[in-house]
Amino acid sequence: MAKDPMLKFVGVGQDYPAKRAADERNDDFQEIARAYAIEKAEEQSSRCSQCGVPYCSTHCPLHNHIPDWLRLTAEGRLREAYELSNATSTMPEICGRICPQDRLCEGNCVIEFSGHGAVTIGSVEKFITDTAWENGWVEPIRPLPDRGQSVGVIGAGPAGLTTAELMRARGYEVHVYDRHDRAGGLLTYGIPGFKLEKHVVMRRVDRLRDAGIIFHHEFEIGRDATLDELREKHDALLIATGVYKPRAIKAPGVGAPGVVDALDYLIASNRKGFGDTVPAFEDGTLDAAGKNVVVVGGGDTAMDCVRTAVRQGAASVKCLYRRDRANMPGSQREVNHAEEEGVEFVWLSAPEAFDGTDKVAGVRAAKMRLGQPDASGRRAPEPDPGSEFRLDADLVIKALGFDAEDLPKLFGTSDLSVTRWGTLRVDHKTMQTSLDGVFAAGDIVRGASLVVWAIRDGRDVAERMHAYLKAKAKAAAREKVAA
Ligand SMILES: Cc1cc2nc3c(=O)[nH]c(=O)nc-3n(C[C@H](O)[C@H](O)[C@H](O)COP(=O)(O)OP(=O)(O)OC[C@H]3O[C@@H](n4cnc5c(N)ncnc54)[C@H](O)[C@@H]3O)c2cc1C
Ligand code: SF4
């Protein structure tokens, strides 16, 4: 497979005459692109019929005021449009880039229902917030006076960062703990840079740091502190650790070198995007260049892996999925993109064994057929006897999704209650776990979900935590008076 030159990353921080000339051409290009973007945003926004039944807003987990900011954009009132979209979201430009809009706002646009194609809501949202950053309209966070109470947030993904921002703005001291060396969670190390540019995530993190939020990087709860130690230190805690236990494939040869986990592969690629040295990429283990790649799975993680492999210059990229196209969990839009980029989908197929002695050399697979619906209502795949086939492979990426890690064991807290899926059990009214003052949000409560839902949870939890801390402060004041 030839590497598409349009997919190449231009070097950062270089300075030489050819680069300067390219930069000047780039400036001209940027100006044209910008004029085109403004025109497109206004054109799309003016397509909104202001129907009065904003299904788009009700199907957006944040209930963004979509028709209102579309109207403002159509009228050229971009700053007001930005302020309105920012009122309900801590990361509008990120959601605009990576929400599966076809399943959320855009999929419920009445213009889509009438067969004329949805207003491209996500692109407009991205455009107005990017414009706000460029024009300095994104204000710093101005915390209220210090309340003398402190909050600990475990996990710097979208759920944790949203709560951190909203609690800091309310005047709390906020500490964020994360086992990675950079904040952002899956925004930073899961989702590839071609879908979500990393500087877009980092400028959000910088804004939080500038507001006085204290980040503790490479700090793993369970290794560097127990949950109880953090409870002693803070007046309230949030657990927003996401789900990271990869679902396994049970087949002979799965342990062979060259069979790798999706997240290891994506983290290595994202680290390269930051300019880090990544030994497992440098020695070829996690680099798809020149290889026949087989990705096993049919969700969005699998789509990110196949599209990353294309960009790394793989010789061929195949995606093996046990159901058919109509029954895959990943976004259809992502599948279309992957197909356009040359990925071959091998539907209704599952791996049975991995060939190779020192290193993986191929995948032996069987065709599947869809049987009766299972408990989830989806038709269960079952092997079609006698349909075995083989695919050459030098790199196999397992992308079957993620489950929750065993947090009670990891955190050394057996009284932290979990569901039968290992996700944290919370009281849905208070958003607290079984431990007083310990809240939870995002994927660790919902199971693998979406960024926009993590932001929504982070927003809701901040409200509940604020109420809890106000009550705690009042009780402490009463006790003091009584004493
Ligand atoms: C490859 C991939 C692609 C995706 N693409 C999309 C997409 O395009 N659109 C979309 O909407 N959603 C997408 N998702 C889903 C989305 O990323 C998640 O739903 C979202 O990030 C969940 O947010 P969170 O804050 O709950 O957790 P996370 O983003 O997972 O963040 C959790 C953080 O907790 C930290 N942590 C975990 N355990 C500990 C510990 N013991 N101590 C300290 N820190 C800890 C982790 O290092 C991490 O930084 C994707 C997911 C994956 C895996
Ligand atoms: S946050 Fe997501 S669902 Fe909501 S308007 Fe933006 S793109 Fe649509």
C-alpha cells in the first residue's frame, strides 16, 4: 500500500530556507482556508431551519444550545456563538472533532430526516471554538475566593479534567493525579492525532494549569498512594480512571511476538506524534511500516488502529470482524473513511489461531454466520464449519474493547463497591461510590463510552461534589460553634 503524501506530518520546530518559503506559502494557504472555513460555517449554519423541536440538542449529551449558536454563526456573530457553546461544554472544539455526530446531534437533525443531509453541527462547533482560541476570546479560568477545601481527582481524562475545571472555578484547591506523564487520558494517548490534534488537547490542559490546578503526573493510585491516603488528604475525591483491561482473544499462538494490544500500539504512535523516543516503535515492534497488518475487532478503537497503520505506510491493512457491517459497534462514518483509505474489511470472520514460530506470520480464521439474537438483542455470531481461511500477517493488533480493571484490589480498598462488570457502583442521585466523599464519573462508571458522556458526567459530578462540600463546611462550622 503506497503511503499517501497528504497524510504525512510536516516537521515541527525546523528552520531552513525551504521551510521558510513553505511557511509563507502555508500562510497564504491558511488565509484562503480560513476564508473558505468562515464561508462554509456560515453556509451550514444558515441551513438550520430553526425548527423549534431541537432534537439535535436533546440528543446531544450536553444539551448544547445548538440552534441558537447556529443562528449566531449564520449572522456572523462568532464570539457570541462561541460563548453560548462554551456555556454548556468544557471542550467544544474537541467534541466538534470527535463526537460520533451521526449517532447524536446530526443524526437527529430534522433536515436529515427530510432527506437533505444534516447541518454539519460538529464542524461548526469546532470552527467557532478554534476561532475563539485564535482571537483570544477563550478567557482564563478565574477561580472564586479560596474556600479552604481541597479536591483530589484521580484520572486526567475528559471526565476528570471537566470536574477539575468546574471545581477550581468554584474556589476549591484541586489536585489531579494521573499515571501517565501527560494529562488528557484517551484524548492524549488513545485517539490518534489525525482525528484530534494533540496541541488542541494540550492548550486545554495548560489553561487548567494556569488556573492553579496542580497536576501530579506519573502518579498511580495503588502504586504511589492508596485510596485511603488520598481520602485523608482531600475533602472529596473523584475516581475517573477510565477502563483499561483489554478483552482477550483465546486462540493458539496469541502470545507470539507481533501480536499486540491496540492501546500499546496507539500509545506508541501518539508518543511519536509528540516527538518522544519510543523504543518499541524504533525497533519496529509497534510500527506498521511495510507490514501486512491484521486488526481484530469492529469498534472505534479498531478503526483508529487500521487508519493509523495506513498512515504508517503498512503494505496492507485488513480488519477482521465477527459480525457484518450492519452489526458492527464502530461508527459507519469511520468505516467509510477507512475504506476510502484502502483498508479491506473481512466481515463475518474470527481468528482461530496465529501462525509463526519466532514471530507471527499469519492468521488462521473461520467464517461466521449470525444466529439468534443474544441477551443484548444483537444476533450472535457462530462459526460456519468448513469455511477456514488464512491471511498473511506480520503485525496483528487486538482491538476487542476494554473492561474495567479490578479497582478495589488495585486501590487496596475492598469496600469500594463494583458492579458485575467491574465498573464502579454509584448512587445515581449523589454520584458517590460506596465510600463517603468519593465520587466517580466517566468510563469507570459507564463502561467504555464517549468523550461527550465523560464531559457530561464530569459536569454533573462537579455540581454534586460542590453541594456535598458546602454541606460538609456548614457542618464543620456548626461543630466549631457548638464546641
Ligand atoms: C482508541 C480509542 C478511540 C476513541 N475514540 C473516540 C472518539 O473518536 N470519540 C469519542 O467520543 N470517544 C472515543 N473513545 C472513547 C473515549 O476516549 C472515552 O470514552 C473517554 O476518554 C472516557 O473518559 P474518562 O475521563 O472516563 O477516561 P480516560 O480518558 O480513559 O482517562 C482516564 C485517566 O485515568 C488515568 N488512570 C487510570 N488508572 C489510574 C490510576 N490507578 N492512577 C492514576 N491515574 C489513573 C489514565 O492514565 C487516564 O489518563 C475512544 C476510546 C479509545 C480507546
Ligand atoms: S457535543 Fe457532540 S453531540 Fe453535542 S453538539 Fe457537539 S458534536 Fe453534537
